[in-house]
Amino acid sequence: MLKKTLNRIRKLSRLNKAALLLLAASILIVLLFGFQSIFKMPASESAAMDKALTEKMDALFISKNNEKANEVKKVLLEEAASLRFTGPVNSYKFSQSQAMQRGVYYLYLDENYPQLFDEQEKNMIKQWFVKITKRAFTIEWSDFYYAVAFQKPVTAPYRNQENGVAALAVYYEIIKDADPELAAKAANYAKRNAILWRGNFKNADDSITYQKIWIYNAYYFSKYLEPELLSNENSKKSFEHLLLQWPSDCGTLGYNPDSDVLAYDVLYLGTYLHNSPELRWLADCNYNYAQEKGLKLESFMPEFHPGLQFIGYNLTESPGIMANNENNPENLPLKKPQTGSAYLKAAAGLTQFPTYDMPDKIVFRAGWDKDDFFALLNLRFDAWHSYKAPNAFVTLRKGSTFISEDMVKSERSWLPKGRAIVRDENIERERLNGFYIKEKILNRFFRIFDIFKFKLFESMPKYADVIDFADTEYIDYARTELAWQDWKNTRTSILFKNNFFAVIDENAGRKAEEHNVIWHTVGTINKKVQDSNTLLLENDGNLLAVKFLPDQKTSLLIKDSAEDAEPYSKLSPPTNDIYLTSNDKYSKMMALFLPAENDVLDNLNVAQITDQCVGIESANITYWLLVNDDKGNLGGTNNNASCNNLTTDAKVSVLEKSTDNFVFYYANATYVEFAGRNYALSDRNGKITLT
């Protein structure tokens, strides 16, 4: 431990001295000034005003009502008169995006209600945005902090989610006649510094909330400065990335730290831009879900939803912006997506220095019906806004949510507003669904430097390694590894379509030490069988049986998830925390999720996990799950797995025994032998009947 500490200190001493001086100056400025608010009004009052305006504009986008337009106009003129967003922003640079929001609203009103503002009012608005634009170029103390963190020269426009370049594009459109020189400066800066749909399809941050913000930034930069980007491939992939990972029940999806995020506003924008029947289907489904649950488009961040203006866009009547594309069909019916499981890669790192094609998520999807199995595995911990999520499940659903992250609302009131919310690195790994070891004291101490994005003592690797992934007709699986503090967690996730979902964790350390695999379950425990570690979970009328299979040296603990803090999820907050704990230097643990009826526990028997396979027996059917990792650890030797008179080189396979016969389902196989007989396999993935 001492040796590692000394090595880290040596690395620290080799850092660029200028960067360290800037960092020290930033720390001093924060200590002197950062804890004071320089806003003209209390933060709570400001937040209430922002929310009220967003709700008015959302209603206008949907209703196209003249009265609503006048209500928004009144607020904009009041804010213009008070010169809001023209004073110091302190640590809260997101106010630049909020100012851009007002610009978007004004341009929408001016375009769709041309008689709404008289010339005097228009001039008032334009002069207001001249001052806002000048403020956007004014360097403040927090810009030194951003310069260090982003390794860029000290400039004033906001960097996160590329908010600054998008805001300048909107300001340019408003002030280009009122102050041509300043407008040209704004446009030139934005064009020099923007990436957006020029070179990316995803925000580098690991958050649905920030991805939505980034998409809107890309849209408005493109609309006002480079319209050819609106229909390019990156634009299309932005929305496809959301679709690929969205739950099959069309419900909410969020992480870091949001849980109940809705996206129908952005999906309607994608529908309009790309004439996508799949996006329109998901947008409608997401919207209907929100109506059913009484949900609004709300987030822990101030945001706006201009995609709502396209909520009435009809694919069968309006061709959208791609009307000039000769290959675009005239009439597109709504279409349920057909995508299955997927290994997603995307940009990470810093917004201005993205690393492309990096591991992002693995989606396990049995289909797009509400009660189909769906699970989402996170692979990353790399971005400005990222959390310690490699090899941890975000959610697991079948009709309802049964596994979720344990996110709670918390703020560090002693920090500036922009750093107060507990998120990113400060979300405890213990709140996620995966392998967990307690952080060493040194790492926990240096985690306070998260306020400066100072990651020398970061304890979690940036990515889980994806060893194998396959999406086949009957079985989807992934093998992923996380190397963390002298431990390796190998996680094998298997979806036997709607029959079961299994997760096997092998944990190997350099020495014996306490380690855990944690699951946060949602719903009431309808029934529990302690001896067999089996739970019957019930949530919103849906049932799911969960079988936990620890090895002989692993204990299981079930705790209530009672929290003093308010959970982010109003729909699916965790109700129980499941700890599979071992003190050995090697352990093997399994979680098995099965469709359930009320009497499932009376008929379910799962044999203890072995090196070869797992047997799953119910009243009517028996499965034998075989997993082969080419090392003999999970499945025999010589690259073969053997169980119940069956031997195969399949990476994952299931032997189904019914009353009449045996059916063998396999993924990535060339060989199978059953009861002494060899069977020819025509494809590497598929099924055959064994006799």
C-alpha cells in the first residue's frame, strides 16, 4: 500500500507545473469565492421561474395556442427588461444553455407568430441577446478551472455537452442584424470549436439526460450554421443509439443519476429529421407510457423540449426535411422496432477530445413486447460526467422493473451550485448492480478532488473488457471482465430469450479478501424460500422468480433498501439489497431470473452451480445451461462443456428436456455429442432435436 502511494506521489510530481499552478489557483478561487452565490435572485426562485417557463413553452409546442404564445412572450420581455443572464455566472456555467433556451423560444415565436412582437419589442430582445453574447465571451474565475480540466486555453463559452457553441449559433441568428460584428465573432468561434454532428453521434458523457441536451445542441448548431448536418449519418445514429438501448416496455430509462428519464420529445425530433417509422413508434409508445403513469418531462437538470413541436408530425402526410431525398418513400406507416440484443460502442472521454468507438453498453432484449426480457449492462467509466459503472447492470425488466440502480438525491451544500449535486464519481459503487469491493482509504480521501475532475487517484478502470458477445435466434450472451484493485470480475450474461436470464460472476483476487456481488431488487417479495435463496418478486402486477446461487464459501444477505434520502426513481425505487459475499480469493456466484406464476416456488428446483452446468427444473420442463469459456473454469476441458450425457464446444447452450424429447439450443458451436452419439451442426447458432 505504501509503495503504491509513493508511486502515485511520484507521478503527481511529474505533472506539468503550469497545470498544477492553474489547479492551485482554481482551488484558491473556489475557497475564496465559490461558496457564495452571485445570482441576482435566490436559486430556488430562479429554478421555479425556469420550470414555469418550460411548462408554458411545452404547452405551446404541443397546442400551438395563441394564448400560450402570449404567455411566453410576456416572460421573455420581463427577463429582457431585467437583463437576465447578462451578469456573472459564477460556477454555474449551465446558465449559458438556459439563455440559449430563451433564444430558441424567441426564434420559434418570431417564425410561427410573426405578428406577435412589434419592432420595438424585437429590438429589445435583440439588444438583450447582444449583452448575453458579450457575457458569453467574458472570462470568469470558473473558466480557469475548466481550462485545467479540459486541457484547453482559457475561454468563456461553456464546454459541457458543447453547450457553448450551440448557444453562440442561436445568439448569432438573433443578433446578426443588430450587431453584425459580434454575430460574426460568435459564428466563427462556434464553427472553429464545434464537433457535434460534424464528427460524433453521441455526447461523451454517460447520461441520458446529457445526451438529450447534446442532441438539441447539435440540432440548433446545425440548423443555424451548418444545415447540411441535419440529415447526415451522425444525426441519424444519435437517435438510433437511444432506440437501441430503450426498454421494450417503452418506460423511463436513466442513469447518472437520473432514473425516470423520458425521451419522447427527442424521439419526435428524430422522427421529423429522418422520417423514421421506428422512432415514431417508440416516441408514441414513450409518450403513452408517460400519460398512463402521469409523468412529465422532468430532470434534475434544467432543460427544454423543443422536439415537442413535432409531436403532431404525421409520417403518412408530411415528408419532413428529407422530402428532397429521391429514395425517401412518400408514406411511412408506424413500425415496431425489430432490433434485438446489441453491443453498443460510442464516444467517451472529454467533449473536445473524444475517444471514439469505445465500449458503452450491452443490451439484452428478447423482443419489443412489454413483457419481453430486457436488461442493460453498463461498460464504462470515462467522460466528464461518468460514474463507476463498468460491468454493472443499469436495469432488468420483464413487464415491470425488477432490478434498478439505487440512486438517491443528495447535495453537498458547502460546494458551489455547479458541483453540489452528488453524481458522477461520487455515486458509490455499492449503489450499482455488480461486483463490489470497499474502496481503499486513500482512494476515498482523494475522491473529494472530484470537484476539480482530478483523477490521479481514480480507483475504477475506465472500461470493462468485452471478451465475447453474440446475438443469435435463441440465445444471446456476453462475457465481460472488470480488473479492479487486484481483483478480476468475469461476468457471463445469458438470455435464453423469454425463458430465463442468467448472470454468472467469477471473482478472482490476489489474496483472500471480502468482496461482493450486489443486486438491488424492485418490488415486494411475494414469497421467499431461504434454504434455496429464491425470491418471488412482484411489481405492478407482474411476477419474476429470482434464484441466487452462491458457491459454498459465499453467504447471502437480503436487506431492506430504506433510505433517508429521496430516491431519484418515483416509479421503481429499489426495495431490497441482495449481497452475495465471500472472504475467499476465488468465488463463483449466479443470479437466475425466471418468468413466474404464484406457485412457481413450489415447482422450481435449481441444482447448485457446478463447473460444468446448472440444472433448472420446474413442473413441466427441465433446462440444463452449459457455459464454456475456453479455459475449463466454467465448462470442462479441451474447450468442451459436459453435462447430463451431453458434451459440446458451444460457448453457451441449453438442453431442454420435455415429456417427448430433448432439444439442444446453442450459440457459437461446431460440435455436440449426446448419449454417445455425435450430431452434425449445419450452423454455428441454432437448435436441433436430440434422440
